[in-house]
Amino acid sequence: MSDTSDNNAVHVEHLVKRYGDMLALDYFDLDVRRGEIFGLLGPNGSGKTTAINCILALLTYSEGSIRVFGEQLTPTSYELKRCIGIVPQNVAVFDELTVRENIDYFCSLYVQDRKRRAKLVDEAIDFVGLGEFRGFRPKKLSGGLLRRLNIACGIAHKPDLIFFDEPTVAVDPQSRNAILEGIQRLNAEGATVVYTSHYMEEVEQICDRVLIMDHGRHLALGTCEELKNMIELGERISVETLDLGEQGRSADRIVERIAALDVVIEAEYDGRELTVRCRRGEHNLLDILGILESENVTIGHLTSRPPTLNDVFLELTGTALRD
Amino acid sequence: MRNSILVYLKTSVRSKAGLFWLLAFPLILATLFNAMFSHLNETYQLDSLDVAVVNDDTWKQNPYLGTFIEGIGGLDADGGDNADSTDSKLIVAHTVATMAEAERLMGEHTVVAAVNATADGKLHLSVSGQAAAKANPATGTNSLQISLTVLRNLIARYNATDSTVRRIVATNPRALGDPGTLADLGAYGSYSDEITLTHFRPDATARFFYALFGMVSLMAMSFGITIIAGMQANLSALGLRQTVSPTPKWKQATAALLVSWLCTFASMLILMLYIRYVCGVGMGGREPMAVLGIAVAAFMSSALGLFIGALPKLGASAKTGLSVALACFCSLFAGLYGTFAMDLSDLIDREAPVLSVLNPAKQVTNLFYDLMYFDSYRPFFQTVGILAAFGFVFLAAAAFLLRRQRYDYL
């Protein structure tokens, strides 16, 4: 094993997992550095959760190796498991227990000492802001509060490595912000975080590095800026025009002229707004405005937007609908 | 593990559905049984009959008639009727002067029959049309039928004795001076004796209550199934969370077994106390042994629950459904669902005893049956042994399935 893999919180090499004939992980590689927030992105069915379950020693796999903090994690690696926390996608709490009882129980699976545990549980309750709900049963909590309870159950024992599997699904913006800030605080306190989500802006907001995967394969890895530089799209220019097809002008002909520019990937006009996707270039906007001026088109509103992680994601994984 | 036990206990006790099916439902069934069977017992009791006694001149000529009616409860010592008192009396006499008056009372349904003296000094019983219809074995109630039959037999016996005495007086009056002859006249010959075979008075309806224990013990498997299903990563997010924790699975499974046993034991114990002390169904006077039997039955049930809970490739709700189906199916052959089921249970006992042994509900039922009907404890401990063996087999099978550490699918 290399020194690099020992320094990583998680090191996955050539991981292969099959469900019958279906290949869920196809020689998948992953390195999560200690102390970072690592984003794992992929469409539904891309293999994100399968990869996490293999890392957590829940699933068998056909080939490859997995090391957590430099050690192989097996179902009986109890000491290593003490360092790991998981916040599953589905809320996993007992309906019959109160908020405090739930957090205390899941913490007790990691921490036996009652005094220490009581302190950790109180800290976890404060951390997720459930202080006034500690005596409530889960059914009395709103969706956002329930998600926060789910997080508290996963982090109360202060793990060094935490897996968050889409923790903000069906959560209002206020709760989402609170959750994201909490994850950043955990990271600031020293925890390594593996974060999966479908919300690109969240990943962009909190993750140090992002891995995009699809069909069980590693597609791209890097910081958000590095990923944006990997794609063809340079900027997206939107021009609101009210008279593109009037005064004897042909809207189709103008759109064709713009699309013919070397820097333009695609140009579309919906009767009100002209949208142009451009490659990286220094004079894209000037070239497009030049054509519009030469055609005497009145410009209402104009925006130029750099590529987002969402653009990266769609370009790498395609726009076809997934299950 | 202590915290796991406490939490599993809290989740089991706070589950409203669990409490209903495993605590309230058996008590409701026992209450229904009690209501049904207490009526059944009442139909075999003797009811006092309202009877008109025709105290006309013919009656007055024979003083023994009044003595006889007084003997079966109808008249006070002074010859007056005792319509106000019905304690342990076969008849409540309504004294009338004429047969016509007696017929009128029968027509008004004030009395069910009339007794009058015939010219030859015999007693004659007339039954009202309505009472005769009610006492019809096909449609009537048993208690009226039985009471009328007893009254008719007593009158027939009186008439037979009267004829015998009259014949002796006519043919050999000196014989009446012999005390032995007089004693023989009053004697009532019988060709059978009542003996007690069991140490406790049998109760025909008790078996239905005992079969209820069989069903409850199997229904209580759901305690174990719910806890174990919540521990498995392939069945729930809760299971996933518990599986990735550093608490070994065997500790969680042991906690599940203990809690399941405790809940099942409590559920059956409450049912036993209710059946014994509220419904009044006996346990052969061996209640402490019945508690021991419940403890063993709860162990078998919990182990079976663990085994079903650990079955792979079945969802938690499918497992609960399986346990309910198993409980209902096995209870059928333990005789829970009425006389037909009880006959079926007896038939299987006779014709295919192995099937009977393999039915855990039947074995739990047998625990109480053994205590009630056998002098020796041997059959009881035999049943305890069978249930314990079941328990250990199920436990071993559950441990084998739960030893699995990783899953192919989640």
C-alpha cells in the first residue's frame, strides 16, 4: 500500500460490484483526503450509495480494495467503526423514542460511558438546534427537524469520518442552510466528510473536491473550478429581444448567423429570449452583440453567466432522464 | 447491551399496535369466550319451575301428595305455596283450587305446568303448550328441558312407589312392619357410580381458553421479528445505522431475544391471570407451574420470532404477515376456533401424533391441559421439554442466519 492511501481517510481502488448481470461499480476509484469535505455526485443509479455501502462493509464486492484510515474495514472492525458516522438518506430513528432517547441510543452503540455520552448527546442536540424538542417523538417533528435529528444520531459520537447521503432531501431552505453550516462546522472541528447530493449548489457551496460518477465509473474529480474548466462550455449568454423576428427580419436567419460563430456551441430563440452557449473565448459577447447590432435588433436585457457545477454534471452525465 | 435492552423494551411497550394485538386482543377474545361459555354452562343448570298445584278435594284426600310437593320445594310445611322463595327448589308451587284455574295460569304463562291428583291417588303432570315447545330438544333451551324431565321422573317415581305400597298393603300388610322393606321402598337403585379420575374438576370449556394461549404465544413472535428486522441493514435504514455501529450483532440479537421473551412472557402472564381470576378457568390448582410453562412458551415463541425475523430476502412486513398466518394456522389445529377445530385437533392427536407434536400452538395449549387433567407432572414436563427443544432449534437457526455480516443487496 502506498503512503498516499495511508494518508487518506478513504482509499478505494478498482472496486467492482455486480448485482447479478448488472455492473454497479466498474473498477471504481476514490480517494478522500483527511479533513476535507468530499462531494460524490452522480445521477440516480450511478452507484454512489453502492460505493458508500461497500466502503462501510455492508455490501460484498467482487474485486478491488477499500481502506479506511489506512486499514481494511470489515464488519468486525469495531475499533475502526467507532471513528465512522453515517447519516443515511432515509431518516433512521425510532418513532417510539423521544429526540433525546434516539440520539442517546445511537450514541450508546459507540460510547459506553454514560457520563461522557450524556455530554455528547447534549452537544449533539445543541449542534442541530433541537434543544426545545428534546422530549418530542419524531412524529411530532417537521421534515426539517426530522432531518436534523437524523444528523444528530449520526454525529453525536463525534466521528472522524462522516458519510452524509443526501441529508437535505425534502428540506426547506432555512433548514438546508442550517444543515450545510453544521456540516462545515463539523469539518472545521476536524471531521472528514463524504457528502452525496443531487443539489449542485450545495455541493458547490461546501465541498472542497467533487467526484462525478456515472454507470459505476469515475468520470471527473477536482475542485469545482477545476471541474468547470474541464468542460467545453465557457459561458451562457442570454439576450432578451422584443423584435428579433419583426421589421422584415428573419429570426431564424439571425440565429443561424450566431450559431455559425466558431465559439458558439448552440443558439436558441424562444420568441422572447435568445440563449447562446459558448465555448471558452475572450470576445464571445462582443461577437454576438456585433451580429445583433448589424441586424438592428433592440436589446432589452442581457446576462452572461459562467458555467455552473450543474452544467458540468449535465455535460458529463448527459441529459437523458434516469430512474 | 443494557441500553439496547432498555430501548427495545421502550419501543415494544410504546408501540400501540403491538400492545393492542398482544395485550388487548387476547383479553378481548378471552372475554368473548367467557361470555359464550358461561351461557353454555348456564344451559346445563336446573331452573326452578313455576308449577300450579291443584289443591282440590281429591288432592286433600291424600296427605302424602303435599309432603311430596313440599319435598321438591313446592310447598311450605303449613301447606302454603312458596312462590317467594326459589333457592335450590325444583318447583315454585302456585296453589289453585281447580284444574280450570291451573289451565288459566298455564294459558297466561304464569306457570309452565300443573300437578293434580287423580282419582286413584296418583300424581298427574300437565305441561303447557308453550313450555312443551320451549323444551323441544331441537329448538328449546336445555335448562327448561332438563328441569321438566327431572320433575316428570320424580312424579313417575312417586307414582311407582305409591303403587308398590298399595300392592303390599293389599297382599302382605305385615311386611310394612319390617324396617328393611320400608328402607327398600325408599331406595333408588343405580347401576353406575361417580368417581373422580382427575385431581381437579374438569371444565369442558377450559380447552378453548388454553388454545388461546397457543395463539397468543405465536402472535407474540412479532416482538422479536420487529426488533430483528430493525437490526438488519437490508431491511431498514435503522438496521443500516445499527449494522455500521461498533456494537456486535450478537449483542444486539441477545438484547432482542431478552426483550422479546420479556414482552411475550408479560403478555401471556396477564392473559393467564385474567383467564384464571376473572374468567374463573382453572389451571388444575397448579398456577406456579402454569407460570413456568408460560416462561418456556415465551422462550420458544421469541426464538421462533428471531428465526423468522432473520430469514433473508423477506421484508419486515412480509415477516410479520408470515407470523400472523402461522399463528392462525397452528391455532386452528390447536382447537381455537370452536368445536370443529377441537375435534380436528383431537383427530390429529389420535391419527397423526407427530403433526400434533410439531405444532407449537398445540404444545403451548397442552401445557395447561397437562396441568389440568393429569395427576402426574410428567406430561407437563414432557411438553415443557418439547417447547424448550423447539426454542433451541429456532435459536440455532436464527444465529446461523444472523451470522451473515455483509449483504449482496441492500
